[in-house]
Amino acid sequence: MGMREYILKRVILIIPMLMGISFIVFMLMYLMPGDAVDLMLALQPDTDPAYVAHIKSIYGLDQPWYIQYFYWLKQFATLNLGSSFLSGRDVSEEIGARVVNTLSYQLLAVVFSIAVAIPAGIVSAVKQYSKTDNLVMTAALLGVSFPIFFLGLMNIFLFALILGWLPSGGAHSTVFLGRDIPHDFSYYLDYLKHLALPTLTLGLASTAYNARLVRSSMLNVLREDYIMTARAKGLKERVVVYKHALRNAMLPVITVTGMQIALTLGGAPITETVFSWPGLGKYFVYAIQHRDYFVIVGITVVLGTLILVANVLIDISYKWLDPRVEF
Amino acid sequence: MADNLLEIKGLKTYFYTEDGIVRALEGIDLHIEQGETLGLVGESGCGKTVTALSVLRLVPDPPGKIIEGEILFEGVNLLALSESDMRQIRGNDISMIFQDPQSALNPVFTVDNQLREVIELHQGLDKKEARQKAIEMLDLVGIPDPEARVEDYPHQFSGGMKQRVMIAMALSCNPKMLIADEPTTNLDVTVQAQVLDMINNLRKELGTTVLLITHNLGVIAEMSDHVGVMYAGRLVEYGDADTIFHAPLHPYTIALHEAVPRVTEKKQKLGVIKGVVPNLIYPPSGCRFHPRCDFSTEVCEKEQPKGEWVGDHYVECWHRREGTKL
């Protein structure tokens, strides 16, 4: 099978996967007690039950869940994700307003993690058991041992409270909030400052993991015969390590990075809650708390698509890294 | 006697492991004459490969270290060279091929890439010329359709073909010496003969000196001018191939011969060397072979035998088996 057919097949497979995901999420959502209308009226228990029933029937909430799922699916077939019970706006619009915020720190964290973990892991492996190695591995052990929210709080404590360098949460300072604020340089600089802590927190956690992985993968590869062949050719150690070893050592790292993308995107609610970051994760938590069904399914579908697309990209990069891979 | 291309004097290579110091080479003296093939035989773990890696100064460090000795290549002590001078020798003057061709080529680069690398490094050719040279080398080692195959990756070659590629790579800078570490052990028997023939022909054609490491006496018999027999980090016997095969003096060499099946004899049982290869962290006292030797006496247990030269024949034993005929 050629690369093109493989990619096509994977992309087509995304459709049944999304149907499966949305079905499960729908089922789970309706296991939660109460719906959006119940919650909105929670403080007015004496509302006329007939009126409540009327409102529910407008939104279709009086139907069994599988009927509702069927309607949702029919809508979804035209790429319509429905509208939010709470804001009344289209779910796609609500997601569109937040998805960039989530992708920005997620992608930066991956870049940060790879940029730090690869050199650290290589140095650690090449100078195994040296002081540098011990230092890097101790730091990495600490990094993988802390849960994300704890790392996040520690970062806020250090960089926002003690040092005062970075803001502790949100995406914009108050002066940049509002409709008429021009999106100029200072606006984006302010955004970047807010972006720093979520990126650092998420990045540190995966850096620690990746550095350990790069080290062990590198140590394995450095024991391979072809490394000895490369040395016996008279190549410089730098060429041996960075040309012959690194590319082979990257294969498991790519695999794990692919899985990490799913994990960190799934962990977005935690990261974004810690930093009050206006992204999909925080919105997801909010939507669940308010039983905003279509928003919940919508975010799940979008995150699911992102993860599936990332997986396809990872598979393609295998082929690029390792000619032995056949699709 | 012809000029020696390589002379190893009193070489000691130790490995500092967690369990203790592995004395892998405990004072080896060995020389290779210009243009000859020297066969180095011995059981697994006797130090054949470590000897080869020591010559190229590629013993993995840590844990390995060359403790003392001299390795003279064309009169220059390799152990005294700087790392960058040593790199000029590796792949250029001395090159090496390994036991397992399946894993000796880097799986993620094309053959062209891996061949050109060494040619560009040592011969200063540009990419186009180096590629031409790579194709010539593949043709020389008998790879059909080299212009097309040069673009292939190692996994697209069979085991024997990979070993041919390795040989092409090793010979591409026309080295003075080729170290072949068990070059045919992992190949099919039919392919073994082809590869050995090829090494033999190429060395005659190019005048390359060969250090052939193997535990296969048959291979040694077919290829070598001289033979060195190693046991537990010592060279126990050395001589021309004829002597080693027909009038060996060391009990270990004799035992090795008796363990080989022969078509000409109807033996019911092959000879067996009792015991196992010794632990080189705590090697046996005196002669390292004495616990397994049929002829050992008290002196063997106590004292390391002094090596003795009789003409071109070296043997290290208290009880030389004079008059053995095989």
C-alpha cells in the first residue's frame, strides 16, 4: 500500500471514530443528573412545571438520549455542531474563539519539551554516569514525579508571586480586555507573557519524561553494531552521535510524543483551570458543570479530531525517519 | 622475514566492571607481516575481538581501557596518537568488518550515503565523484546492478549482500590492513564460501593485509598464512598455517583440532575440551589453561609459562607436545 492510500484510509477512518466517540460521550452525559434547564432553574424551585416541560421540549430535552443523539448526528453530518444552551451561540463559534488559545500553549509546550529534552537526553547518554548525567536525571525524576497541577502552582508561586516576572493567570491583562483594543505589538507581548507559565508547566512535565526516554533510547542505539561501524570509519564522535545514533534513537521518542499529545490535550482542563486560561479545557469543565450538552460533545469531537490528525502525522513521520516502515 | 605491518607488544586491555576487573587481554605479543593474512582463533570470549578493537582504539570506554603495551602500525605507536590522528587511520589505513552484517549497517541511511561518507572523509572527493567510487566498489564486490542498488537501504539487501556492502565500504579507501571479525559466522554456508573467496581475491588484487578473526578452524585453514591461537586473553601459540595445522605444540591447539569433525576419519566421538572458558575477573593461577589441560602438572598451576620461539613458531606452555602429528 502506498503512502497516499494509507493517509486516505486513515483520514476516512476518522469519521467512524468520531461517531463512536460522540456516541459514548452522549451516553455518559445523560447519566449525569439534571440537564441545563434544571440547573438554570435550580434557584427558582417554584417555577411552573408545565413551563419547564415546554422549555425542555423546545430544546428536545424531553426526548430519550438516543433520539437526541440521532438528531445531533444528523446535524453533525452537515458539519453543524449545534448551539450552546447557555449562550445561544453556535458551538463551532464558541470553540473557534478558544481553540487557538489551547493550541498555542500545547504546541509551544511540545516544541519546548523536544528542544530541551533531546539535547539533555543526548548529553546524559553520551556522558553516562557523569555529574551532568546525574544532575539531568535527578531533575527529570523530580519532573515526572510531580503532577501537573502541583508544578503549575509551584511555577505561579515562583514566577508570579516571588519573582513577579509573569502574570499568574488569564490570557490578557485587564487593560487589554474589551472590544476596541487594537491588536498591536504590546497586545501580543502581553499575551505571550500570559502564555509563558502554562507552556512552561506543561512543557516541563513532558520534558522530564522525554529526557529520560531520549537517554535510554540513545544508550540502546549507541550499543548497536552500526555505531561501531561508524566509529571504525574514522568519523568524528559528533557525527557518530548526531547523524548515526540520533535518527535511530528518535523512533521511540516520536511514538511517545504522539501519545503525549493525546494525554496533554486531554489534560487541558487541569492545566487551564490552574492558570484560568480561556481555552477549550476550561470551557469544557464549565460546559460539563452546566450540562451544556452540545458544547461538551463539540469539544470532544474537536479534541478527538486533533488527536487523530496528530496520530496520522506521527505515522507519516515514521516513514520519513525509518525507511523500513511499510504502510 | 618480511616487514611487519603491525606489531603488538605486551598489550593489556582491561574492563572495569561492577563485578571486578575483567583482564580481557593479559599481555599479547603479535605481529602481522605486510600483505599476509593472519588468522586469529580461539573460543568465544578469549579476547580476539578485543585485540582487534584495541588496534583501532575502539574498545568501549568506559568500561574498557588499554592499560599498557604498544601497537606499532608501520612503526608508529597507535596508542600514542592523538584522537584526531587516530581518526585519520580508522577507515583509511585500517578498516574493519564485523560479525553481523544485519546490524553493522545503519538501517536509516542508504548504502550510497554510508559508502560516500567514508570516501568523502578520507579521499577528499566531492559528492558526485564519491558516488561514482561507491558504485565501482559495489561492482567490485559483485553486487549486480550497482547503479540502482546504491540507492537502496540496508534492509533491501540479503545477509550475504550486506556483508559484501560492508566489505566494499571497508575497502573503499584502499586500506593497508583489513580486520575481519568473524566475517562469515552469521551467513549461510554457501554464502560463507563466496564471501571468503571474495576477501581472498580482493586482498591479492589490492595487496591488503588481513587480520582474520574466527573460531572456525576450517576458515583459517583456507585463508591464512600465519595463525595465532588465543586462550583467555593470552596468545598461546603462533606459527605458519602449515605448522599450526600439522605440528602444533600447545595442548589447547591440539584439543581444538580434535574437536573438529573430519570427513576423512570415521570418528564416533569428537574430542571435547573439558570445563568452561575461565572467568577473566578471577583467572586461573599460572597457566590459564591448566584447569582444562590433560597434561597439567604442579608447575602449570603455579607459574605462567614463558613463551618460547622456535624459529617462526611461538608456543607458551610448560609441556610442549613435541612430535604431535595431525
